[in-house]
Amino acid sequence: MSFEFQMPTRILFGPGVVQNAAEEAQKFSQRALLVTMSDLPFVGKVVDLLTRGGLDVTVFDECEPNPRAVICDRAAALAREKDCAVFVGLGGGSAMDTAKGAAVAAAHDYPAWEFDLDYSGGAREVTSETFPIVAIPTTAGTGSEVSGVAVLSNAETKQKGPIRSPYIYPRTALIDPELTISMPPKLTADTGFDALSHALERYLGFRSHSMIDLLAEDVIRTIVQNLKSAIDDGDNLETRSKIAWASTQATICIGAKLNEAGIHILGLPLSAHLGIAHGPSLAVLVPFILRDAAPHLPEKCARLTEMLGATRDTDCADAMRRWLREIGLDLSLRDMGVTDDLCPKLARSVNLKRFANTFYKEKTRADVEKFYRDALNA
């Protein structure tokens, strides 16, 4: 048995921990760049916490869903202009990934996209010069607050890929479930499924580990049992706390560098080409990935079926679709605006080398296209 596990982020979890924002940020610098979205309701509160704590704060509020690498470059330029040396990511995964990309670009003085591992044509190396990052999530799903990955888009090439480095793990994550209460039902469902998908990526990988399997199963049960309640009653802090912690645990699973199930490999092109939100872009494909996985992983798929609330002899893909229907994510690609002629383009956008790290037998471009066509006509 061999594997690698890394999770260096210091976690502060619980209602009210955002009050520690200044104390944590000033461990690294007195000049902070707050990376966030303009319409986020907590920006003023966090700016006040940081400034009252003695920090000189510059706000960059141009973050967007499916963040483009050029937005990171803008944030990096502002940080250099204002001499900021700690990057505080406030928001969902988009804001936190933008903060990571900006921290890399600002430190190395190269565009963020040149550090992308999948599509940049030989990514530049991320070094220890990268500025420190403090993450404050306001959603529960991406887990970017405890990951060494930033997923960025290139609008010109219609590609979406990762920067991966131990140097972009946030130094501190302030996970305050009270900040997730403002999430509307649709965003709660989307981000909650994203968290589930992270657990599934490791649970269904052909190289697994008992510790990660136990953690993934706990994540899956928690989300399946609580996400519908969080969608229906967003003010329930206990439920929000359970989902927030499950999201963090799911990304800790990703910290074990084992194998992935192919969910994100197939989902990322949907965001890159069509701007489809991350959670739905994964949910629409998962039943077909499960159908393909079942012959390879019969026991795990049977256990997953039970965790989804069905009997062991139920088809795992059907059990997943039934649960997706409960949370409003049982969609087809056609519902999302995908047409038949786009399927080959999506398949060509997939990095086939990454399929070597899944439970699948070797996949051809035609095999990949079939996943999209099946999801198109679901």
C-alpha cells in the first residue's frame, strides 16, 4: 500500500469564528487584499473586522462564478499596487480560487493561467514565494478553504483547469456556518452536491484507503440526510453546520492523493463551454458514471445505494437520480442548453490522461462523448 496525504490548513470551525479574521490575517501581513464578490452581504462586516483589528485592507470585488484566470491577474495587479502581502478569500469557491490564483500571480509576476496544469502547455512552477491565503467560505460545498487547488477558466480557449500546489493551501480557514445561512435554496443544493461529488471522487477510485473510505461514507450520509433540510429551512444553524463540516471533510478526502472517479474530469468542460454552475455540471453526469462504475465496484455501489436511502439491490444510478430529484438537480444536459453538435466539442475538451487515474478501463474519445450523449438524453 502506498499513498500521499497532505492537509496543512489550520481550521477554525463554528458559529462566530469569523470574528477571528483580523487575528489570523495579521499573522502574515498588516496589508490585506480582500478577494470577494460585490454583492456578497458580508463584505462590509469582514472589512470592518479586519480594519478594527489593525489591518490596511484593499477590496477586490470583481470575482465571478467559474472564475477566469484574467480576473486573478487583475487582483494580482491591485495587490502589487497596494503592497498587499496576505490574500483573504471571502465567498464561495470562486472567490477563494480567485484569491489563490491572485496570490500565485502576484508573487511570481506571471499570468495565473500559465500555472494551470492541464492546458497551459507546461505549467510554470508555483513556489514558496506565493503569498499566504486566509479563506472564509460563505458557501458549503467547494471545500476550497482546505485544498491546494484553484480551478480557473480561460474564456478564449474554452478550457477550465487546475493550479495545484502545496503552496496554495490556505494557511487558515475560518469556517463559520452562520455565513452560509444567507445561501438561497438553489445555491444550497448546487454547492451541497459539489461536496458530495468530492467524497465520491475518492470513494469510487480504484486505489482506495480505509481511512478515506470511512470519511467519505460519513460525508455522503451527512449530506444525503441533511441537504434537503438545509434547502427547505436555510435558517436552521444545526443543519447548516452539518453541511459545512461535511463539505470540509469531503475536501480532506481529496487531500489523499489516490484516484478520482472522473466526475470533475467530465464536468469541467460544461462550465468552460457553457458557464454551467459547477454543482449541476457534476450532478447531471454522476448517474452515468455510477452506471459505468458498478461492474468494477459492486460492493461500494451497493453501499452507496443504501446510503442514498434505497435497498442494496436497487440500481445505484437510479437511486442517485431519485435523490437528485428530491434536491432539484435531476436534469439532462438538454435541459441545460446542450445540443447534439456540442457533444464532440465537450469530449475533445477532456484531458484523457487524467482518466488513467480513475477506476475505468482506458477510455477513448468516443467513450467520453457517450457520457455526454447519455446525459443529453436522460
